[in-house]
Amino acid sequence: MIYDALVATAVGMCAAMVLIVVLVVSLKNGWLDLQGYSEPNELLGESVMYKTIIQVWVGLWIAGFFLWFWKRGGQTLGMRAWRLRIFSTNDEPVTWGRLVLRLIASMAGLGTLLVLFDVKNKQSLQDRVAQTEVLKLTKEQNNHKSW
């Protein structure tokens, strides 16, 4: 989780930087109204609307990071380092809908704490809800060439 949190933070910072640069350029060139502020940074720092837009934008990029990696190979970068992979418990392909459900049920990582209390199944909340499981791979299975 720590590995993925670091990568997700970097993704979020890059996404925020790109949007903020676009907004500042748009505001400086008059494509967007400064709403009485003298500088774009003042407006971006005070406006609830712009703050919300930036936060939603960053959140979508972070969610996209997890969803894309889970769909493409069943592993995020952190999961790959620890040889963990998401599989379906009912032998059906893991669909985008199930992955979105898994992301929401994870509650930003808090759903994983259920593993500590579920001694029998060792399953997180997100895995229960999305009907997935995380399995540890061998070194050979974790080799991306075997996908």
C-alpha cells in the first residue's frame, strides 16, 4: 500500500500541475475571467469552484491509475513489487464495473484492514464486495513476459 500510495501521490501531483498550468495560462490570457482578482493564483486559492475542479481532476487521475493497472495486468506497481495480483473468485473476467466497485469499497485503503479480522478467509472488504481475491505469485508467474 505504501508503494502504491507514493506512486498515486506522484500521479496526483502531476495531474494537478498540468491542470493548474492550463488554468493559469487561460486566466492570464483572458480565456477565463479573473472575477476581479489581479492574479490567477489569488483566484485559484480563493475560489471553491476551482479548488473543487482541481480536486475532482486529481481524484479521477488517481482512480484511473489504480483501475488501469488492475485491468491491464491485475497488478499495480506496488503489487508487482510484492508479487500480488487480483483474480476473480468466480473464474469470470474482472470487468471495469467490478474494478470500480472494488476501488470504492476499498475506502482509500481502509477496506484492507478487514484482513486483520477475517482470520478464516483473509479477504479485504473490496475483495468481498467485488468478488475478487489477491493472490501471491511465484517469481515466474510475476514475470510480465508470462502474461
